[in-house]
Amino acid sequence: MATGSAHKLWGEPVRLSFLKEGLVDPARPQIELRAQLHLPEEVDGKLGRSASQFSTEVVSGVGRLIILKADFEGHTLKTGDQARGLEREGAHWFEVISADSRGNDQIVAQISLATKSAS
């Protein structure tokens, strides 16, 4: 499966924090899993973006979080939840702007730098 291969190649440890009204949701504890974080400042061909599409993403500050559904069973990703790449320098939190789980085997979320961290 191509998606699984890409996930193995570009996936990294990520912590997800589930929020409710801007605060950590005690009913949905944090989890750690392997996911893909594609941030606007990263200049690479991970997503096969065209130069114009990538430029638009850089200006808008929108990145992508890609999670395999098989690794996320029993959880729901909602707008306002946060993600953090555990091996990234600075380990900034990113807020979920939107999440699309309509695909067969992955959830793709748009993310932006969070103004308030979930900790």
C-alpha cells in the first residue's frame, strides 16, 4: 500500500492533545502515535505539491497532519485539537483547523501554529 510506505518513510512520533472549549479534555487523554507532519516552512516534495500550491501554503501558514486510520481507532480528531512533533526542535504545538477522515485509510488535517499550547 503506497500510503503505508509514505507513512513509514515520513512518519514521526507525534503527541495529540484533545481539547474542549480550549482546555484539555479529560474524557480524551493525550496519545502518542506515528504520523506525518508537513509544515509550511519545509521545502520538500513530500506531498508532491506544485511550486504555486506550496507558495500559497507558506503564505497562509497552513500545514498538514496525516494519520493512518489503523493507528487512530477509537479516537476522533476535531477542530481545535493540537499536535506536536516530539522529535522536532522547539516542539511547537499545532492546532487542527480542519480534519478530513473520508479517505479509505488516512485522516488528513490542516494545521497551523497554535496560539496557546495544550501542554
